[in-house]
Amino acid sequence: MSRTTRPDQATPSARVVPLPRQVAYHRWERGVFYHFGLLTFYGHEYDTSYGKVPMDPGRFNPTSLDCRQWVSDAKERGFNYAVLTTKHHDGFCNWPSAYTAYSVASSPWKGGHGDVVGEFVEACRANEMRIGFYYSPFDINEPSYAGDPAAYDRFFAGQMRELLSNYGTIDIMWFDGAHSEGHRFDWEMIVSRIRSLQPEILIFNSLYPDLMMFENGHPDLRWVGNEDGFADIDCRNVIESTGYHVDERLILPKRPRWLVPECDIRMRRDSWFNRGDDEEPVKPVDELMGIYQASCGRGCNLLLNIGPDRRGLLPEKDVARLREFGDEIRARFGAPFARIEDCVNEGRRCTWTSPSARMVDHVVVGEDVSGGERVSRFAIVVETANTRARVVMHEGGAMGYRRICPIPAIRTHKVWIEVLESDGDPRIGMMDLGYSGTDEG
């Protein structure tokens, strides 16, 4: 039997609603991450030895940089946003920053007049891709990071002004938390600067998210907690604490907040940056599809990293795998034989019926999250085609924006979602029925 609370007794999670920009981000679903910079020309990932052996900006010299090549295939395969490393932990800036000489302006590329960030933005706009900037708060090159935290905060805020004033509307600012253990940033000042420049920008911050409690300054997005692309089966948007922190000694306040989870993963087996040898394997399509179903299929966004090579181009095998991955998603989930418009939606129950039996092996469900996250338990029920027996094929917890629910392949005239428990009155917003097989008999 289904259960609901009265609206005036709704739990705190039912009273937390997303901002419009968070609802929009849910709909983008898939993004592409591009790790590219001076590290690309050193052939290995970041490590602390760079503090002992400074890297030379003179090695940054892509011969054929083409950001449109980066984003065009991704857009065609259903990816809707792109995030570029503007500055990684090594401190090298992919734009000519007035705050440091450690940037493209000190490289031979285009005679020191190039701007990777600018070319990336232009390519995204040409392909109607939403634009994100990755920025590492940790900076091993900038002396003030270790020597004068207040000065580094001013450096940080100044670079935010450059990135968010010179390139038009930017959709996401993505902060990495790695290697910042023990460092204290003036997040209120920094995020206030960001919001003053671009009030509707989405902020991803894995650095002390539970401390960012000031008005309109907390993150909009959160890290799922791993770099493998897998969310928990009952992953929710409304949380009180992320459960992970850069500094485990912190005593953190708790209150429910809407923080959309994002899963960031690598296309290559081990590396974020292209290592230059092209021998590292890319993930097979079956593995990528498993990741997709455990990320987007559990209400999260998926951010898939590809490292451009020293030419400034995506390697051919990465592009080919991206195309195969996008095509497989489209083949499995892009053309359901029934959508919610074909169903009778009664709030707590949404039903599809047909005079002709169809094969079904997955149901994609979701609630209208603009009104909050209300469903806490639901079931998918099927009526068998021959005996009209009622069979519960799937039972889940949170529904959230989107859940892919695989079920055993079955022929049926009737399928319905039933909300079993909710915080307040649920609003089902998605019900897609599909069959991945090739023979309906």
C-alpha cells in the first residue's frame, strides 16, 4: 500500500527545491571534460615533484589546435556541455592572465598571443554546447599559495574576474579539491566575486562544500565521491552532508540542500591528460554503458574526460569510441516506443496500456524535480500478455530526475509506475518504455 505524508508534515527533503539553473543542469545529462595544458607536453600526470622541477612554458606549442574538433562529435552524440581545464595544479594558465607570466603568453604557441580558453569558448558556442571552466584552487607555481593565503585569495579572485568577464556567459565553474588539504580559502569573498560577475553560473566545488553556507554561495553541484562513474543505487539530490571532506578534522554543520551529483570519469584507463604515447587503452563500449547506467541512470550527470594530444586534437581512437558510445546510448534509449505523453498520469500512478502487446526490457522513470524530491519508494508493475497476471518487475527507492530501470524482457499490454512512499504529493514527470532486443516475435 502506498504511503504519503500530509503537505504540512512533509520532511525537510520535500521542502527543498532546486534552483532553475539546477533543473536545467539535470536536463543537460552528459558533458565532456578536456584536460589540456602544459602537462600535456610532459607526458605524465601531475605529482608533487613539480615543486622541485618547475616546468617550462616554452614546451607548450600545439601544432594544430582545433577546439571545434573537440566538441563537434560530442554534440552530435548527445553531449550537452563541455568543461576545459583553464588552470590545473601546476598553475599554468590556458589564457593570457595578467596575474602570472606562467601562461600561454610565455609559450611559443602563436608567438605568445594564443588563448586556448577563448578558442574553446568560441567552439562551444558554434556547436551550441554549454560552457564550463575547471580551475584548480591549488597552485604549486604561485608563491603566495604557500606563503601568503590572503594574497593568494586576491590572486584567485582576480583570475575569476578575468575568466568570467572576458568570455561572455559561462555556465559552470568547476573547482577541484585535490592537494588543498589544510589550506583555508576566503570562499565567501571568492564566490561573492563569482556571483557578482555571473549570478546564474553553476558552481561545482569538492573543497569543503559543507562550509559554504553563506547566502547564494554554496555549490550547486557536488562530486559523487569517486572517479569511476558509479553512483549509489539510491543516490539522492537532497543531502545534509556529502560524507567526504578534504580535511576530516572539520566539524561541519548539517542542513538539507539540493546538490546535483556529477560523475567524472576518464575515457582512458588511467590518465586525465594525454600522455603522448597513445598506447593507453580506452574503455570499451560495454564498460562505458555500464558507467552510463550507473550515473545518468541513477539521476546523476556524467562528465567524460578526453585528453587532447600535443597537436591540440583529440586522438582518433578516443573520437571513435566517443561516437560508438553516443550511438549506443541513442540506440538503447533514444527511441522509446512509449513516453509519458502516451500514459495516464494520476500523480501517484502512471499507466501505459495498448491493445497490442509489446516487448519491454527497461523503463526510464523520473519525477518533476522542479517541485522537489518527493518519491522515496516506487515500483514498476507489468501485466503479462497471456494471463494478465500482475507482476512487480522492479522496486526502487529515490526516483529523482531520472532512473533507468532494467527489467526482464516481457511481452505486455500494460505497465505502470506506482509510488509506494513519498514526502508530500509526488509528480511523475518521466516514463519511457523501451526494448533493446531485435526480435519482437
